[in-house]
Amino acid sequence: MAANWANKLDLRTELIPRGALIGALERELGRRLTHEHRHYLGNQPVHCGDILELCKDGQWLSGRYEWSGNPEEPPVFFSDDGGVQLDDACLLRWPAG
């Protein structure tokens, strides 16, 4: 796991190879089945369902990261306090251990 320092999410574009079957399915559905964008935290990729920590009011909350993969929509952090849309002001870190 990455070092446990506070950071912000970094949105990156990745080239995801598509085979003929995926291309055919995407044309039929009229939408992409794979996403070419991914958030990174501390230079490590963040996946839906990953547990992260969010600094809120000086306290670190543990919660789950969720995102649609659409760069027009913000990711969401779900904790016992509810959901928070993540933006550029949010400080996050990987949990220790």
C-alpha cells in the first residue's frame, strides 16, 4: 500500500485496449463499456469500493470511494456520516496498515 500522507485525487487518462468483441458491444449499446479515466492517490490507482480516509473538520474519517468513471461527475466518499462529493479541496489518504 502507498505511504499514508494526505493528498488530493489526481484524475488521469489511461489507454485501455479494446478487442473486437468489446468494440462490437459498445457500438450496439451506443456507449463505452470500459473507462479511460481513473483517480490516483499518492501515485496509486483508486478503485471503486476502496477504503480511504478523508480529513473533515480536522478529523480523519474512514469510508468507501465510489465513482461512475465519468470525468464530468465527482467521485463520492461514503462514511458513517453519509456521502460527500469529493472535489479538489478534499484531502485524502490511504488507511494505515
